[in-house]
Amino acid sequence: VQLQASGGGLVQAGGSLRLSCAASGNIVSINGMGWHRRAPGKQRELVASITRRGNTNYADSVKGRFTISRDSAMNTVYLLMNSLKPEDAAVYYCAAYKGLPYEGYDYWGQGTLVTVSS
């Protein structure tokens, strides 16, 4: 499975961005996908995830502001980020897992940089 993330950029605080992650290869093996982020000097964190069935999960810090979605075939997963804050600035990575979420992610895309100006 290959993952290609896109959509990062520079946005003012309060603005919005939509990230996309295009999956290719053995997509039928994917049970779920997620967006992680790593800010300078911080550990990587899971921001949002979605299962093939459409169940979603969000980090407390983004609940109510971010929305993860996918197309029906799990070809593409999106992360709509509203009301962005400077603390949301990070490199965002999409990832996919074959098994169960707590077993870890098996595939990773390259990062896409999100910069939020105050």
C-alpha cells in the first residue's frame, strides 16, 4: 500500500485547510486510516482516525474543529481542519493499518507541512 498526502500549506489562525491522502496498491487490506502530526520538539500524536466502516476517533485537542472522512472505497481519506490554531502547526502524516487500531499502523505516507500564522 502506498499513501500520498497533500493539502498542507500556510494559513492564518482561524482559517481552514483540507488534507488529502490517496491510497494505492492493496487497498482492500486496509481496515482503517488515520492522520498523525508531529510538531517541532513534540512527539508524534494521532489526530484523527477512521475505520473502513466509517467509525471515527479524534484527539481531544481537535474535537469539534477537525473532521476526518473517506470515500466509500477507502481510496482517499480527508482531514478537514477548521478554526486552526498556531498549535496545530506540524507535519501531518497519513497512515493505514491492516489489523486493529491498537496494533499499530502498517503503512505511512510522506508528511505534509501545515503552518498556522498567528
